[in-house]
Amino acid sequence: LQVATADTKGFSERVVPAPVSPIGQQAYADTEYATGVALPTNMMVEYGRVQNPENLEQPMSPIYKYAYVSDRFEGLVVVDVNVLADRDPRNNFLERVAAFNPDGILNGARYITVAGNFAYITCDRGLVIVGIEDPLAPRVVAELGAPDLIDPFAVTIQFRYAFLTDKEGLKVVDITDVARPRLAARLRLDEAHDLYVARTYAYVANGSKGLAIVDVERPEKPTLYMAYDAGG
């Protein structure tokens, strides 16, 4: 059966270990204890493709060549994923190209998101902002910890604000000057975990309390719009 469907790359059943032979790809990269992964864009882009001069395209930033992994012990691990987008089926082997955790600043890394040339990582120290404009040579840009952030977990970026969850609830951090993050607001939530921000609302997984929907139209004055637990 596997031989008969060798050309059907979308075919997958229990008897077929993978739609592509392991001889031709390695779609994983080892880290000590990975906790999150982020990409600069949710679109597949090919770094280094031939550009048409007539389109007047600017050079592509090298950040798009990599995936960025948070790791509890290694901090930030950079993985080359461009091999999956270069239209060559013979080189689909993911490769880690850098690890970054100077003086243990990213110990306990648990969540990562990428916005622009920066990776926002929550860890034991709080929120650490890492510059990745040169992905092979990351640099610490800023950090924000206690008492503003208490054991933060999730972080997401919208415009000039970072939204985080920690032991105290939802926190809003002004990152207009990314080198000087400033706690701008806080909203008490008892069991805040992951979150997602879309336009004027933040959706927070609030443990046994269900889903907390927070109005963030005015980011520096967040208010609880609704708590939804589907009737318990």
C-alpha cells in the first residue's frame, strides 16, 4: 500500500508512517526542553528567492528564514526552516543554528512570540525582549520582572502593547520604546493562563472560571467584559 501511493503526498493512514520517506526529510530539531515556538509570519516565504528587479522589492530580512523556540534550559533556540520553503524536496532537514541564554537570563523560558525584529519571551526573570534582527547573533534588548510581572506565562503583541498573563491576571505593557517596556495596566484574574488578542478584546483562558473576555479598546484601562464558563 505504501509503495502504491508513493506519489500521493497527502495520503496518510496508520500503516503509512509519513507521507514522505524519512530518508528525504527530518522535520524536527532537538532541544533540551522546548516550551514554545514562534515564526515571524504565518505565511510560507522563501528566503533568498530570486527577486524581479521590476518589482522594486526591498531585500528580505533574514528573520524569515528561521523558527524561534523557547526552551526551559537553553533559552532561545533558532532553527533554520527555510529548507521547507525553497522548493527543493531533497533537503528538508531542519537544523538548529543558534542557542542563546547569556548568564541564564532566559532560564525557565515558557512562552515566545515574535513581532518585527524582536522575540518576546516569558521566563523566570519575567519578560525578556530579545533582538533577532541578526538571528545568528541575538541580543537582549530589555527585561521587565517583579514586582510588575509575577511569574508570567503567555505574551502576545498588538500594535504598541504587549499583553501578558501572570499569577495576578492580565497585564498590559507599553512597548512603544521597546528598550524601555513600561507596565501600563493590570486586571485581576485568578487563574489566567493562555490568551489571544483580537482588535478590541483579549480572550483569556481563566482556569476553572472559564473564558475571560476583556475589553482592551483602551489598552491602559482594560475591563472585564464577560466571564463565560458554559454553565459550568
